[in-house]
Amino acid sequence: MTQWSDELQRAWGNLPKGTRSEIERGLQRVPGGLKGWRELIDQAAEHLRLVAGTKRKVAIVGPANVGKSTLYNALIRPDEEPAEVSAVPGTTREVQSADAGVFAMVDTPGTDAEGKAGEIDRQQALRAARGADLVVLLLDASHGVRNPERALHQELSGHGVPMIVALNKMDLVGDEVSEVIGRAIGTLKLSPDEVVPISALHREGLEELLFAMVRKEPEILVALAEALPAFRRNLAQAVIRRGASAAGVIGFTPLPIIDFIPLIGIQVTMVLGIARVYAYRINLARARELIATFGMGALGRLVFYELSKFGGPPAWLLSAGVAAGTTAALGYAAASWFESGKKLSGAELRTLMIRTSQTTIERLKALGRRKPRKPELTDRLDEALEALSKEH
């Protein structure tokens, strides 16, 4: 372990328990499920490489046919060489390693095969475990923890390498989930947070497993925590772009009064999406209330009036640009509120709406005065909103 890692371990240990818990709670609320975790890990990987200079090696160890290669394939990057998966015990005969962002995942042969070849496989797996920074002991939940698995756990514990027990194939235990987990905890004499139930085949519980892994590695936990704000902002930008693009399409074919209803629906959905990104729990009524506090209806009409009084763009272009621009501005204002607690004043929001609408309209002008087909409009709106997101 590097000197930097040692220092960080000490610093992490010296943090107040409340501070450590706050960081961990923030990471537990990563939006987007496993995909969200992958994106966050990608953002943290470069930071960790620059500071620590290396990835943390994670060895997946366990008996044959418990799903080690399936789990390995679920966690590594899509462009990495997958491990061969088969129902035949002993399919994995060599240690295999691949990139998984802040981790280097190591797939190992089974530890319970018999004979000379089986003993070679077992020693390979144990050697990989001793050389790892973290061990994931993978067990088959469908038959519980038997004496050989308990002995393997004891042997791995003696290596002094941090370890997590993952109970795989939870999809096969039916209604006995709690009992199976409880028996494993009791048999191995572990605390509940050291045993993670998963289904590698169905990719269930993998977010919880990743979180358990990073909790064992303070430097990774810190890297992820530092990457989390940028990750949330990127995710919020994607939500804003989708909402604003949909609003622009509605504005493209306005129906007096009636178009206001679906536009509000899109804006409410967008605000709810941004709230989820920042781990805020708000309901539909609260989202509508938030939009009302910004005075969106009146401000949108005011922006439309101010941008139309000078003439120029055709009405369809102006309407689409203002609908998309004002919705984007609402998204930026909501994201600012959720992220930092800062609420834009009416004047600030009006200025922002005019600027975002003008930028969108300028991009749409490339379509000419001829009214385009909706796919053309959508493509141009996406370009305009992508440019806007780079300014915020």
C-alpha cells in the first residue's frame, strides 16, 4: 500500500463518525442504479489514478460454480475480455484480471475441486487473494454455508486482507431470503453489513455490493465522494436536456391554452427527475408548487413577448425556442436550488430565461424559415441544448 493510502486510512479513521456516515449515506443514494454506479466510478477512476497511482485489486474467490465469472463479467468494463461462463465446474482454470474503473477485478478458479489439478486451482485462487487489496468471497445462497465454505472463510480471514461475503443466487431461495442471510451471518460470525445478498445472473444487489466494496477502501470512498457532485451535475444536465427538448417540440405546434397543460407536465416531470438526482424526496404536488414559486407561466409569456416584439424569426421557431429555453432555465434553477440551496430571484430567472431562449433560437435559425419536420427540429434542439449545458 502506498504512503498516500496509509495516510488516507489514518485520516479517514480520525474523521468524526458522523462525517464518515454522511459521506457513506450520500454514496448510498447514487441515482441510476448499477449504470449510475458505473458512471460515478468512471469519474472517480481518473482522480484515484492521479493521486494514488494505482487501482485497488479485488479478487473474487469461492467454490466452483457459485457464479464468480458471472459476477466478474457484470462488474468489469464492457470493452474488457469477459470470463467464460459455463455450468461445468472448473471452467475457469486461470486467474483473469480486467479493468472495473477504480478496481481491477480478478476472477479465480474454484477452491473446492479435488485431485492434483483441483489443488493447483485452489492455490492459484489463494495466491490471488493474498495479493489483493480486497477479497469478495462468493458463496451459493441456494445451499447455504457448509463446512468447506466456512473453512475457506477462516483461511481467507487469516490472510489479513479486507473481505466481503457475497451470497449469490438469491433468486433461487424463494421466500427464505431473511432466513438464508441470517444463517450465513450466524455461521460465519459476521455483522450484517459484511454479508451482501446478490444475484449476479440478474444483476440484482450489485449496487449494494459495490458500496460495500468502497466502504472497505477509504481512498476509493473519498474519490467517489469527490466525483459525486460532478456526476450529479452531469446527470441533472441530461434530465434538463430531455425535458427542454420535449418542451420545444410542444412549442413547435402550439395550441392556444391547451399546450400549457402538457408543457407544465413536462416541467414537473423534469423537476422530479432533478430532485431524484440530488436525492431530494418531493412529490408531484411539491414539484408543481416549486414551479409556481418561480412564476414560470408569467415569465414564459414575458420572455416570448420580449423576444417577439423586435420581429425576425417565424412564430413556430420563436415558440419552440422559448418553450425549450425557458424549460432549460427552470431546470438550471431547480438544480441550483437542490445542489446548494440557492434560489434565483425573479429578475435572475428572467435574465436566464431570455439568455437560454436566445441561444436556442439562434441555433434553430439554421433550419431557415421553412417549418421543418419534427425529427429535424428535435436534432437541432438537441444541439442547442447540448451547447447550453456546456455553459452551465
